[in-house]
Amino acid sequence: MEFPLIAPRPPRLSEQMEGLKRIEASGQFSNNGPEVRALEAEMVARLFDGRGAALAVGNATLGLMIAIRQAAGLHPRPGTLAMMPAMTFAATAQAAIWAGLTPLIVDIDPQDWTADAAEEERMLAQHGGRIGVVVPYATFGTVIDLDRYAWLARRYEVGVVIDAAASLGTLDEAGRGFGTGAPFALVYSMHATKTFSVGEGGLVYSGDADRIDQLRDGEFRFRERAQRDPAGHQCQDARDTGPDGTEQAGRTR
Ligand SMILES: Cc1ncc(COP(=O)(O)O)c(C=O)c1O
């Protein structure tokens, strides 16, 4: 029996010299530089049918942290919960803690290893308004039902952030990039262990471009903030993710 394996194939740094020279010539090494903005635009065009907007970040953990804080209303009260499945990565719980929330673990469905839908609703009914945000994991790139999460968000007035760490390049049933047009944020990893890898990097995408603008304004504008989150992290995308990511995006589709 043959099992298909997807192996990460990060672009070769030695082949990115032109991009690195462009960065050097521009003199803008971070903070919304032209290479990173070009990467974000290309990602949206190639992977998400040109719908919505994206923000490149240093890694998915940081992307989760800022997206969780936004979804929970920017200044969550102490004790506000972030509900996430037992089958996820430690960094997701860490991101919730850095955002000022307390992780609440929900059981998974043993059949597909994603959050158990009935358990999620039971928790939402039990904890009510204490749950500020639901953070499902699209396990190993599995396509989960985003319409159901949009419904849960309306039904329970709760924020939603999808941990889509392994999903960059996953197509949904309609053949579109997983997450295309979603009303909430999805956070993808471009870590070297992921199929879409640039060494290290993350992408926050939403079908709602205003949501991404708000994140960019809140997190990345020097004039308005010191570019740092309350826990002291620098969230901006690393300078070399621009050329690497653009190279990787060129390999998709
Ligand atoms: C489920 C999940 N969430 C979040 C992350 C964090 O991603 P990053 O390494 O880009 O911070 C990972 C990384 O492996 C992951 O597997």
C-alpha cells in the first residue's frame, strides 16, 4: 500500500539574492516594506481568489496572538476563555495566554481529530459569555466546516479564529484556498515544517479586509503603537519572508 507524503520544500535562500538586494536597495527592512506587502497581495490573489486581505507576521504563534486578542474584543476581561481542541499545538494555548485569555480545552472527535461539535456547543452553553473566542484547529490541513463556525459566532456572540497552521495550500470542496471569504481570521504557518514553508513566517487572512486593516493598524504602525504587543513581542514579518514567500506562492496552482 502506498501512502502519499507531502514533504516541505522551502525555497533555497541562495536563490533569493535578487529579492534581498531589492530590500537592501529600498532601505526598508521591516514594517510594511514593499516586499512583504507584495507577498501579501500575491497570496490573496493566488490562494484566496483575490478576496479579502492578508497580513504577514513573524510566525503563526504571533498571528494567533493578535487575531485572538482582536476576536476577543482587544481588551478581554481577566478570566475570559479561549476554547480550543485538545488536539492542537502548545503554541496556540500560549498565544491565547499572551493575548490575556485562559485556554479552555474541548475534546476532539476521534474520527477526524478535529474539535467535537457537540462538545463545543455544550461548553458554549455551559460557560456562556465567559468564552471570548473559539479557536478550532484545521487538523493537519483538514478542511473543517467554516460555515458552522460563522453560525456559532452569531448564535453565541463569540469571536472565532481558525488555527490553520498546516492549511496554506489546502483547497476547500469548491477548489478554493481553504478559508477564502471567511468572515473571521484564519492563521497559517509558513514554518519550515509546513508544506508551504519559508523557514519561518505566518499569515493572517480574512475575507473581511477591514479586520486585517484593523490588525495592521493596531499592531504594525510605528506612529500609533510602539509595534509591540503587551507581552513585548515583535510581530512584524521577518524581512526575508517576502522573497521566500513570493517564490513559494509562485509554486502554487
Ligand atoms: C497547530 C499549530 N498551531 C500553531 C503553530 C505555530 O506555528 P509557528 O511555528 O509558525 O508559530 C503550529 C506549528 O507547528 C501548529 O502546528
